[in-house]
Amino acid sequence: MPYWVLYLPPWGGRKEVTELKRRGNVAPLALSFSAAFLVGLVLVGVTWGAPRDLRLPSLIGAQEVSLEAFAGRPTLLIFWTVRCPYCKKELLELKELLSSRDLSFNVVAIAYARGESEVEETRKWVEGNGPFRGVEFLLDSDGKAFAQHDVRFVPHNVVLGPDLQVRKVIPGAVPPSLLIEEIEGS
């Protein structure tokens, strides 16, 4: 299956679909869409117990941050990678929306980066596009946080209530305005 098929946005991607059809790779595309659709149907709107405590290093700085630090307010977890164009687009759009709002919630962006070069590339992207008002960037270099939340593709968004209970899982790229609506409703 082509790696980049997982990054197709739910609201478009005609150019990529046309390119796959032209190359004759329709079966992996159909399988990817079917699997993503079924996973989305199962996960969207599901609620369950609190996630295991996350203790991750900050992407900017050396301190370790615990998920418990965000208790008391709703929290949006965004799982992303620097190599995902839809992740970066979602974060930049979210940055614009958050710049003019009073924040009544937390936003935690958890980046998966393997190796020092990818960590540095991620750090440079965040610093070069910042400041991101109200967003805490954490680093998951071993993939444990991604595994704890069953992240299969990115971006992957998780809405937590003030009690850190998972309220909603929103896989895939979505407009940040919808993410804000979801978190303000929790």
C-alpha cells in the first residue's frame, strides 16, 4: 500500500486519486479508503476510560510533561508528524484560529519523530512557524503515546474532558474549526 495514501483528506484528494488510477494502483486505494472509513465509523463518537498517563519530553525545551498537568480543562491531543502535509496544514490553521480566542481548553500536539535529524526537522518547523499560542508541543520518539491511543495514521485528534477521560476520537484531517467546536462541547 502506498504510504502517502493515508494522508488523503476526507474532503478531497482528487489529484492523488487520479494519479493512483493512472498508475493502475486502484486496489490499494480502495482498501485504504474502506479501512479508513470503517475505522472512522468505529472510532468517531466513541468514549471510554482515561488514557494511560503520558509523560513525554517537550519538543521545545528539555522538561518532561505529564498529561496530568492538563487536568481541569478540556484538552485536544493532536498526533502528527513533520512529514505529513495535512498535519502541518491543520496546525497552521489551528494557530490562526487560536490567535484571536480566549482559550478555555488545552491543546497538546504530540509529534512522532525518529532519529535526531527528524527531531531537529520537527523542532525547526515548529520554531519557524511559531509562536503557536496555547499549544504545547511534545515529542514521542519511541511511538509509545501513538500506540497507547491506537494512532494508525496522522493527523489523529483526541478530545479529552476536564477529567482527562476520552470524549471523542477524530481520525484524519479535519478543519480546526470543527475540532474547536468538539472540544468546547465536551
